[in-house]
Amino acid sequence: MCMHALVAGGALTPEGEWKSPKRGFLFPVRALSTSLSRQVHRGVE
């Protein structure tokens, strides 16, 4: 199985402006990888 995911380096505000994170990525990479892993395992079962 091959899995690809994009981790945003920012987000759009309601006004349509790009908002960059203060540092690193918009979301904690470790938390996203744990969440994605759970979702993949549920989909495989």
C-alpha cells in the first residue's frame, strides 16, 4: 500500500488571505501522523 498526504504550511483565512504558521507546519506533524495512521488502519480492516 502507498499513502500520500499533504501537510499544509498555512491556511486561508475567511477573507481569503494566506496565514502562515508561526513556525514549522500548521498542525503538529506527530499528531497528524498518529491520526492518519488510525484512519488508514480503520480503512484496511
